[in-house]
Amino acid sequence: MATDVHGPVSPQAATPSPVTTQAVRVEGLTRSFDGRPVIDKLQLDVQQGEFVALLGRSGCGKSTLLRILAGLDRDIEGTVLVPRRKAVAFQAPRLMPWKKVWRNVLLGLPGKPERAVAERALAEVGLGDHSDAWPKTLSGGEAQRASLARALVREPDLLLLDEPFGALDALTRIKAQRLVGELWQRRGCAVLLVTHDVEEAVLLADRVLVMDDGVIAHEQHIDLNRPRDITDPRFAELRAGLLERLGVDTAAEAA
Amino acid sequence: MSISHAPPDSSEPDISPISGSPKTDTDDRSSFDLVPLVPTSSRRTRVPRWLRRTTGPLVLLALWQLLSSTGMLTSDVLASPGRIARVGWDLIDSGALASAMTTSLQRVAIGLLLGTVIGTGLALVSGLFRVGEDLVDAPVQMLRTVPFVGLIPLFIIWFGIGEAPKVAIITLGVTFPLYLNVYAGIRGVDSQLIEAGESLGLSRWGLVRHVVLPGALPNAMTGLRYSLGIAWLALVFAEQINADAGIGFLMVQARDFLQTDVIVVCLIVYAFLGLLADFLVRTLERLLLQWRPTFTGR
């Protein structure tokens, strides 16, 4: 466990009474596949309303951790505490192709929610005029936003994002990242974003965690003002530091 | 650079003009011809497609009529198209065809209904539950290999010679294709969508209703189409035995009197009914599967 904290502690983390403000508490979590631990006695705390990005090389177990937090993988040892209201957006939108977009958004909600509820959520992600469309007619970015609306309509206390921008083209990704940043600020829910894009992590997160060998190997608080500017030298510095942590040497690139 | 590329490229086509030096090669390149790319619409022939498609059958029909009227094709081998049309009209006019069709359609409808219920029911049990798969799938797969037409004698012993054995044969024929396709459809539902449904908080029944069953629908429709085809086939078999009504009965009667015209009319009716059934399933597919993102032809 090499958890070293760089820079000043952010205001969220500094708030007293940590028990009541936690959105996620994970202690001694172990998940093995065929006897080989992918997650090994992992500790993780996420505060309410905190945006945490989880970085790591592919195969390091970050997606497994997200699936565990989403309750999709119960083959675990250790303590995992998550809010009752949580929602996931996956890398693929995973919309049910046989349901119109608005029915996809309402799928699984308790009771008989009205269509207006879905329309509001869709309007929030800028898809107000697509609520009656079949998923097959949406572009990749639109489908991903519909998936986001489906997550948000659950009014989650914890939003889990599994590389949601990974399959989008560069321009659409920038817009989607901005959208997620705005939605998070408006909703105030805790967000755990699993990504392999360091720039994305620094752009959006309060705190960036680097996962390696089944544990959180590194923690980096990002205390840049929002909205963040990727041309800010401090941004580049943080990015370079994290990339180095991930085993990518940026010295040559920066020169 | 061009020299190193020359031997493999130019050795074959440049057999005769050996005098052509590399210099003339560059001259050729400066004076090449432009080839116009003709849009496909202007290249198309004037004759409309439907006319071209109907020409073949019409020629065939005319040939048939010609052979019949010249006496090369006698009526106890095959009646002429004109005669068939007249007999067909007579059968319609007397109401014999209508009542036969009603009887036959009823048999298919009941058999199809029973077969659909049984086939889909079994597929749901073995598709949705692992216990069901262990208990149901093996016997069904075993019975499937028995040719259902071969069971006609057994069915006559069991159910007598009334409507029951006929409906039973159709039911049996319909059950298996539906079972196989619905079962495959259920097991073929994208596990990522199931996971997404779980993450959205769907209950077990909710997953079945909103994810598994709609996901299995395309396969189920394929199964239904197969089943309909088999239903007509089973009907033809079933009606050849001890029938006292229906299209098959008409045919058997016509056979005894060597009425090839009536037999052909009955065959045409079978074909027409099959076409109608296919049209119904296509319409159903268009309504139920409009969400499908697959290629639907140009």
C-alpha cells in the first residue's frame, strides 16, 4: 500500500465527521479469478459529491472494481459499502434496442414513472427531441448521452462511469466530458470515473487514483480551478506526473 | 526508382514492343484517356422490373397451353391451364372449395396454436431455468429426430380417424422448430444487456420481460416462419389419410377419378395459402421487429 498524497488536501476531504459524508467505503476488498487476486485487500473511500477518477493500465482490475461497486459482481471478500441509489454508465451505451429511447431511460425505475420524467432527463443531456427515437437511429455520442440520462434519472448518490467516452470520436468526447462535468456540478452526486485517459482524469476529477497490482497505488488531488484549462502549465505538470506513475515517460514528449 | 519496378510489372504486357524504352513509358502516362463513369440509373433498361419478372412464368404458361391444345399433353397426365381455370371457377362457384378451405384452415389454425403454445412453453422452461434445460432439452432433442410424418400410423391408433390425428400431426410438426428457435433466441440474448438491466435494478421477472423475451423475438419469428411452412406440409400428409373433408380430401377424390385439373387447383390453393401465411408473418415481423438495426436490403 503506497498511498502518498501530493499537494494540499482538497476541501471535501478535509471536512470533519467522515462517517456520514462517505459515498463509498471499501475495506480489505479481495476479488480473485481462479485463485489469482485481481483486487487484493483494496482500501477506497469516496466522499459525498466527490469526483474520483480511477486510472490504471488495462487489466489492472479497475473495471472489476467498478463492477463490484455497481453490485454486478458479488464474488468478493471484504467490506464494501455503497449508497442504495447508484447508477452505471458503461463503455457501450447498452440501450435495449427494442425500446424507444424514453422507455430505455425509465427502464427499471420503481412504480409507474411518467414519460415526462424521461423527457426531463433527456433534455438535461441535450437529447430532448430524440425521446421517441429507436436506439438504432442514434449516433454513438447520442446513444452514450441517452445512457447517461438513463443513469441520471435514477437520481443516484453514486454515479459509476466505466470508460464512457472510450468509444467516442475526439470531438464528441470533448463535448461529452464537458457535459459530465456540468451534470456532476448540478447534481452534486459522487462520481467514480474509470478511464485510461490521463487528461480526462485531470480535467474532471477532484482526486485521481492510480490502480496497480490490485490496490490503489497512488493518489493525486487535483486542486485546479474549474473550468480547467488543459493549456495551464500546472495541468501539464499533473498530467506528466500521472503518466509517469503509469509508466509512460513524458520527458521526451515535453521537450 | 522506376527501373527497379519495371521488370515485374512490364515483362508480361510488353512482349511485342521491345523498342519501347522507359522514356516512352512516361509519355504514355501523360496522354492517357479519360473514361466516363456512367451513372447506374442511365444504364438501366427501359423494361420495368416487374414486367421482366412476370415474363418467364407467362411464357411457361403459354407453352403449357400450347402443348395441351396440340394434344401432346393429354388431360389425364396434366390438364390444360384453361381447363384448370374453368374447374377452379366451378369449384369456387359451387362452394366446394370454400368449405374445403375452411376445414383445412381450421386444422392448421388449431394445430399451429397448440404447437406454438407447447413449443414456446417448453422453450421458455428450458431457456429460462437451468433445471428446465436439464429436464426438458434432452427429451425434446431426442424426439425431434423422429420424422413426425412417420408417426401417422401411431396417431391413427391412438386418436382414431377423426380430426384429432390430423391436428396432432400438425401440432407435432410445428412444435420443434418453434422450440429450437425460441430456445436459441433466449440463450442468445446479449449478456451485456442483461447486466445493464441488472444494474438498472430490474427484478428477475423484469429482466425476462424487458430484456430476455424481446431479445429472443427475432429468433421466435424465424421459428414461426419455419413452423408455418411445416404446418402446411403436415396438413397435406394428414389430409391424405381418411379425410372426409378439406383440400386433401378433394385431392384424394380427384385422384380416384383421374381429375388432374382438380388436383392442380388444390395444389394452387395450397401454394396460395402458404404464400398468405408467409405474408402474415412478414407483416408481423415488420410490426414487431422494427427496432432491429440489421441490414434490410437495398
